[in-house]
Amino acid sequence: MIFIRLVDGGKNDDNRFETAFKDVPNDKWSSFSDANELPQKLYDDEDPINLVDESDIVNNAIILSMSLFYNILSIFLTLVVTMIYV
């Protein structure tokens, strides 16, 4: 669910939001001006909407680690080549 806070002096035109969210179903976004208007609970404890699979976290960590390794290796090789030929 997308919640958009309406601020004083902001561009709070309904047409603006409808244009911005034209491909998003109306029940997936809402605007509010006071925090008390927000739902007290954003998800059901029985079926949370923001579950994260631990294997995804591990896979992402491995990908980031390998990416960092190859970036460092690239910088190191560039330095070595520069030192040899310059």
C-alpha cells in the first residue's frame, strides 16, 4: 500500500496523483494529511506482506560480495598496469 502525505502548500491536486498512479489500482494507494488517518496495523500477523526469504538475503550478500571483489580486483589491476607502463 502506498500512502502519500498531503502537506500545506504542496501540489495536492487529485489529478496529479491519479496521473502518477494511473497504472496502480486505486485500492493500492491513498493520501492522508494527518498521521491519525493511517491504519493502526498495516498487515495481518497471520499473513505478513513483507516476509523476506532468508535464502534471498544470503544470495544477495554473495552477489554483492562478488561484485565488490571484482571491483577491487579491477582497481588493483589498473594500478599494477599503470605502475608498470607509466
